[in-house]
Amino acid sequence: MLFPAWARVGPLREGAFRGRLHDARTAVSLGRALGAALVVCFVTGLVSHYLQQPPSWAVNHLPSRPSWGYRLTQGTHVATGIAAIPLVLAKLWTVYPRLFAWPPLRSVLHGLERLSILVLVAATLLQLATGLLNTVQWYPWPWNFRPAHWALAWVVVGALALHIAVKAPEIAAHWWRRSPGTLRLPAADGRDRRAFLATVGAAVGAVTVTTVGQSLTPLKDLDLLAPRHPDHGPQHLPVNRTAAAAGITAARLADWRLTVRGPRPYELTLPQLRALPQRSVVLPIACVEGWSKNAHWSGIRIRDLLDRAGAPHHARVRVVSLQQHGAYAVMEMGDLYARDPLTLLALSLNGDVLSPDHGFPARIIAPNRPGVLQTKWVTRLEVLT
């Protein structure tokens, strides 16, 4: 394969890339912020994954408190993922001339460095791009987003760890302003570097402030670029899956009743449910796309329904929805969720009967729980021992 002469020159001072700030100090400064963002995304992504799909041994150990826990972790996950986009673009601009250095492989260590960069850049760009598209629920690819996102997260973290290990000496040499490597750089570049980093920081701040309001509701009036506004939707609450999309029709609801299966099984009509003691709670609905909002819910405590069915205190609960389409028509709750006094079979939202899109006639609302597991259009509760 033939390379143009400028690609074979090597050092930037002899080649075509004469722009300033393509240096290790700028790369390290950006890398610190980008690495922190990726680590936060990874850790909060672990929380989301295990709350959505826990291993069987962990179902009864997932905590239901703090009630706002998932709202915080998932909102942080999406916010840092969006903030990482301008960071990764700035980092790539800083280091891209090195991609054209010649020869492409000088040693085993250099080969590992190149490999880590290739995997890290490709996986990070794919992870951030697909994650961003997930916030708008657009999936222009043939694979299932969630398992792919989960697997790719481990690739990103592994490649990041390898890259840091390989580049550790250079990172250490340029970590501080007074580090030896930094002091060897032209002093005149310091002011431009600070201006460049401030500009990148302003870009990160701008995309964060204009999107984080979908979860951090005090900033909802600045929610200009996020796909969701926390106030927009039926009963002033966003909706991901509508009743029409789930196949819920008036005919299917005409003879609706709640079935509770356990040691003492029973059925209740909607008027009978409304005649039971009602509880009111304020809990957030928080979705994987990053939006969340507190709402006022009223209904019957799940633990009261289980006690009526003679369920053991340690029992798990399977919740079955009327919905015909989607991956979450059936979900399970561990005993910590099922017995939490805040967990309701909700019949009303913000003082009104549930709208069809919010799960009429009954839905689950529980603390510290992903929105996809707050099952709507509930038709059956099954005691699992």
C-alpha cells in the first residue's frame, strides 16, 4: 500500500499538520474529563442493567430505597453520555495527526497502543451514537439495543484501561502544568490551550444545560435539545408506549378485572378495587431514555393485595400486563419492592383516573425502579415462592 509523502514524514514539525495544540498536555487534559465521563456512564449503566435484568439470586436483594435512586443514576448516565460527545470530538481533534505517523507500527508496545486506540475510538463513538439515538427511541440497526449497549460498554472500559496502561508514562509526564513533559512544550501555547479547553468546557456545559432538564426538573425551562420535556404528555407526564402501540382497546378492557393468584386466589373488579383503602404517594417515573419526573399516585398497596392472597412475606410477585406487544408485558418484583409501603397498584395519577396511555385501569408504581418495569394495564398478580 502506498502512502503520500506527508504521511511518511513522522514528526508534526516536518509534516502537514502544523496546527498548534495537537500535543500531549491538551490530550491529557481532555482525556481526564472524558475518562471520568466514561467511567460514570459505565457505573450508572451497571446500576440500570441490574435493576432491569437482575440475576435470579439477586431479585429479592435489590433495594427499593432511596425512592429516587434510579432517577438519579439514570439521569446521570444519560447526562454524562451526552456531555461526553463534545469531549470525545475535541480529544480526537487533538490526537488525529498521530494517526498518520510513519511507520504505523514501531514496536510491540506501539502496536498495543494503536490497537487500544482503534478499539477505544470505534467502540466509544458507536456507544455514544447509539445511546443518543436510544434517547429518541430511533433504532436504525438490526440488533437489539440493550444487550449490544451492555456488551459494548465492557469493550469501551477494557480498551480504556489498556490505553491508560500503555500511555501511563506520557500521561504522568503531562498531568499537571508543572509536570516535566508540560514544561518542555512551548510556553506560548499555554494561553491558547486554556482558551481551547475553556471552549470545550463551554460546549459541554451548553449541551448539558439544554438537555438535563428532562430529568433535573428545576432546569426544565432550559430543556431545549432533549427529546422529552418532563411536563409534556397526558396528565402532564411523558409517555413512552401508548395504549394503541400496546394493543390496548376498549373491547379488551370491557370486562377487565384484577386476578391475584396465591394460596388464597381471588379476583376484583375496578369498583371493588376503588372501594379498598387507598394510599397516596409521590414517586418519580424514570425511564432509560433519561427523562424523569415526580408525580402523585393513588391506589392500593401491593403488600395489602398479597396479604389478602395469603402470600408469604418473602414471596416474589409476577406482574402480567394486558399489552400485546413489547418486551415488558411480564415482569417480576422481589420482596423488598413488593413489601415496600410505597409500592402501589395505582389507579389514579395527579388526582385523576389513569389515562389509557398511563395504564388505565391499573398500573404498578414502585420506588427506585426503571420506568419499563412500572408495568401498565396490569391484569394479573402471581405470588411466587
